Amino acid sequence: MSKNKSIGTTPDAIAAAEQALGRQLPASHVQWLLENNGRALGALSVFPVYDAANARKTWESIARHYREGWQEWLENAGTGDEAGSLLPFAQFGTGDYYCFDYAQTGPSGEPVVVLWSHETGASTTVAPDFASFLILPGRPG
């Protein structure tokens, strides 16, 4: 099975992830997950929503990364409130994360996409929403 094979998911799996995260995922990201859950964007690992029908491929889910990686890191690093509005959805190979920033809304009404640096704790806006991120020139992957 190819690493980039699209497996998709269900609205129920997305709803379960949203409940675990305590927030709704952006609509353009939900649409992408319905068709591409478990798929990477080239070299960029996009966190899937857990789907029992594809447990092996979706075990490293967005909710798991948020709960077991992101929140623990924030607690240990003692970062400011800014990072609390971020939801990592993909990991850049260097330890940085692409995140939805729920404190900033783009023209589509969705959270903007930022690149968060693990070295500085700062984030830089890279796209006004997930749909724009998908077509961003120079995006890794």
C-alpha cells in the first residue's frame, strides 16, 4: 500500500475528533479529510482523524498529537497564551508545526494557517485558510 494512498474517513470520525479536541475543524480541512484522511502532502505529515476502520493508518491522529504531544509540550515549556489558540494539523520535519490559529480568522471565516517554530515559540501566518494552504507555492511536500 502506498504511503500517499487516500483512505478518506467519515463524518462520524471527524465529529469524534472535534469532540476530543474541543473545537470544530475548519470546513475546508473537513472536506479534505473526507477524501484524504491518512494521506501525506508530499513530505509533510498531515495528522489524520482516528478512524476505527483504518486504525493502523490513523492511530497517530490529530487528537492524539494534540493531547499527548502539543499540550504536554506547552505545559513543560511554559509558553504564553498565544500558543493556546493553535491547533497543530501537520508536522514539518524540523519539529515545527503547521497549525490552525483560532485567534485569527481569514476572509473565508476559517482560522488562518500558521507555521509555529519549536525554537522560538513564534508563529508566522502562511495562508488565510486550509484550502489556500493546499495550493500554496513553495509549501513543503
